[in-house]
Amino acid sequence: MLYLHKLSIFIFLAFILIGCAHPVSPGGGPKDKQAPQVLKSNPENGSAHFTGNKFTIEFDEFISLENISEEGLISPPVDEQPDFKIKGKSLQVKFNDPLKPNTTYSVYFGDAIVDITEKNPLSNYTYIFSTGNFVDSLSLQGEVIDAFNLEPVEDAFVMLYKNNNDTLPFDSLPLTVRPYYLSKTDVNGRFVFHGLADEKYMLFALSDLNRNFIFDQPGEAVAFLDTMVVAQYFLAAVTDTVTVDSALSVTDSSQIVIDDTIPANDYNSEQYINYELYLFAHKDTVQKLLKAELLRPNTLRFSFSMPATSIRFKPLNFNLDSSWFQSEYSSEKDTVIWYLKNLPVDTLELLIFHNLDTLEQANIRLIPKKKLKGRKKQKVDTVKQYLEWNSNVKKRILALDQETEITFNQPIINYYTDSAWLAINEDTIYNPAFTFIDSLRRKIRIPIELSEESIYSIYFPDSAFIDWNGLHNEAIFIEIFTKSLREYGTFIFHLHPSVKQSYILQLLGEKEVVARQHFFETDTTIVYNYVDPKKYMLKLIFDNNNNGKWDAGNYLMKQQPEKVLYFKKEINVRANWEVEEDWAF
């Protein structure tokens, strides 16, 4: 009996001890925001004469690895991913590939090392070692920027190449071999290399879709410099952290973060070079049919990867000529719209040629599936079809410097507008004038001199317009209200380029939608009247080839993307105010 009593007490105490040993935060206590700290590593961080195939890092708390395959980088790259093994508060990294002799390696962990409870990351920790007699101690920094909108690019791979390949042209290395050193950009587009030798390098950035560290995919964006780069010695920042594993001037305790390794007041000084790489995607140089589809009844759309000026079509099951279809190109000429007359086939079979080569065969159903099913069931479609249209009048508002336009979805063959009218406040004009503004006769413009604070009504009766398939419009009624001049702002901009060439100035609204655009070459003053009161940005494009649009670069031809600038501040246009700015560039 006494034995059972003692056993019960022992079990009770054991449960208490187990409960006390469970590592939980005290109730109501502050949340742990401290990242794990490195206590020591074996061999020490920054060691030379590295002869083994593994190293171990010990921390001050239990840790785990999050997304190490995405976060981690080893430079120079190895063929096979190392094994990462966690045991308590230590991390062991074991290499599966033989290491190169007399080489400085850096193992970058990104944000992969986190504490086991709150997942606080030890950001940008790097372990450096050398298989030779000394550790290369130079560094190189910079940022990767989207060439079109100047936004920082996150998770781009940045690569350094040595000019030590005797069999391949130096410029071809990014297309054929893996880099010698590798880094990756952070959320601010920043990158840094440590442990570099005192040599000149080619600097290259890649949005690597297949993660093989080679530029071998058409959709991979790239950035490059026109000249070689050199590494520098970065002075370590002075910190209050006690250095434990101090084999390097940049230690475990400083975590090898570029903001920590360079004093803040010196970061933008000429002492440290900051390389800027402008990332762009190449234009597709292989013509492809991306899509062929029935856009709406009697309207086909062909989308190509390049301008379709050398594209030819050959119908296989029907003899198409200009009396059966008309074509229209998009502004970029990479999309072709076909407007068809009613054809005596349900599916149009086409061979599509690029110059003399057959590009593809397309089979396009001309009747929507639901209607085809109805035909098979011999049901009559009783829904009457009408000629569709839209106008540039949005929410019944038109700016005082705009003209009223109507666009029909098919070419117009006849019109009967004797009963149409235009009402201006209290006055009415019958059979108002209009003109077709395109060669297909799909778009009309109605010339109206708009005045402020006025009401305009436009009416075209049923069957006023007939398309070439015999469809007519339902009655068209458009109501227009014009605002007071006091509700608009005026923006005056004085531009002072230092070099005479072609430029494009864009006034950008929300989500960088182009509200106004202007082309110029020399000093000029641009006046934007009737501007809706809101905040705008100004974007400048250096239109080097004078084609009226921004162009990406080409690495193979060593062409950089066209330069882009943004004005230093937002333009706040207010109602009944005039804003004036100068920009010298």
C-alpha cells in the first residue's frame, strides 16, 4: 500500500516537471520578436584552409529552416543542393559535391533561419569559408530595377562571371554556363556579394524561370552593364552587438546585411559604388500565332507574338476575298481583326503563313456552340440581332476639348439619318453632320463645339445605320453634360532636355494609365487644359529610335532598354487652379 502511495506521488511530480519543461510563452507576456543569434560556428565563419565537407552553426535558441531551397544561395554555385540538418539549437550543412580548391565560398541563408516559436527570421545571414590559404574579402553591391516603371525587382538572380573561359566568347557566358558568383535581390531590389577576389567581373541579372542560372528561356527578363565591374572592400559598421565568431570584419553578429556592413552616412558616397541594373524582357523574335478566336458573331481575332505585317491567310474550305471580309490591325500591329459577311460554313479552316513559311493551321467555329446545338436540334433562334455600338461618352460626361465619337462593331454599308437630331440646351438641329473617321466605315465623329455647363442630346433612330450583313441599329440616344471651367485644372510644364532627340512625355493617372501624351525633341512648353482634378505622375521616355513608344533592350545586340525618368513629385491638379512646373534633364 505504501509502495502504491509513493508511486502515485512520483508520477504526479513527473507530470509537473514535464509541464514546467514545455517551452511556452508566459501568459500575458510580451511577444518574442527577437531573431535567433549565432553563438559560434565550426569551422569559424570566415575560415581559410577548409578541408571537410560540412560546417555547423550553433544558435542561442531552437531554430527551423523555412523555404531553404528558395531562400538559400551558394556562391560559387554547386551542382547538388547540400543537406541541411537541424539538431536542437544547431544547424549542420553538408556538401554533396566536391568543393573547388583555392576558392572562397559564401552560403547565403536569406530569411530561411527562424526561431521555432514565433518564426522571427535571422535575415541575410551568410557563412563564408575558403578552401585555400586566404579568404577573399571584397564585396560588390547594387540594385535591380524594372526598366519600364523603375520599380525594384525582388527575387532576381544577380550573377558575376570571370573572364577565364578559353573556349567560349565572354559575352556568351550567361547563355551557356552557370555564373561564378551568385546573389539574389531582396524586396527593395538590393543585392550584395561578399567574399570576392580582386578581379574584374561581368555583372548580369536574370529572372530565372527554370532556376538553372542560365539565360535560356524566351520569357526570362535580363539586365546587364556595358562595362566590367570591380569589387571593393566594405568597412564594417560599428555595432553594439558582442562579436562571438569574429574571423571576418563582417561577422556573424552583423549578419552580413549590406545596410549593416556599410555605415549609413557613407552608403551613397562615392566611396562605395552602387551598380544599377535595369531589367527587361526581350521582344519575341519568333513569329507565333498566340490565339485565333471568334470574338463575336462575324468577327475574328488573330493574336500574334510579333507585328503581323508579313502574315498571309489561305482559306481551305471557302474562297475568301475582299468582298467577304475586311481586316483591321491593332496599334502594335500584332493583332488582326477580321470583320466577316455571313459565310455559308460553320467552321472556317485557314492556313496561316509568315512570309513563305507555314505558321499554323487554324480551325475557327463561326457559330457559337450553344447556337450550333440549337441548330442541330432544329430550334429557331428567336432573339433578333442588332448592330452594336459604343461611344466615347462615359457617364454622360465629355471634356470640353473632346469630340463625340460612335464606334460600330461592323462596317457600315448604308445610313439613313434624315430623322436624326442634335439638341443643344433648348435648340435642336435636325440631321446633324457626321463623318467616318476610318477606312472601314466603323467609326463616326459628330462635330460639336462644346460649351461649359451645357446639355447635349444626340439621337439616331432605329435602322439609321445598316452594316454589310444587313443588321441595323436600335435607336441610339446619347446625352452629354459639360462641366464648368471652374471644375477643371490647368497644368503647364516647361521641359528642358540637355540633348536634342525624340522624347515622350506621359501624364499618368491611377495605376499609371496614360491620361495625356506629348512628343517633343527640344525645349518646349506643354499646356494641358481641362484636366480632371486629381493627383498625377509624369513619366519621360527617351525615344531613341523615334517610333513613338518605349522599347526594351536586347542582350545579344548589346542594346540597353530605352531610358525612363519620373518627375520628382506628384502633380496635384486642383479645380480652378493652374499648376506650373519645370523639368531639366
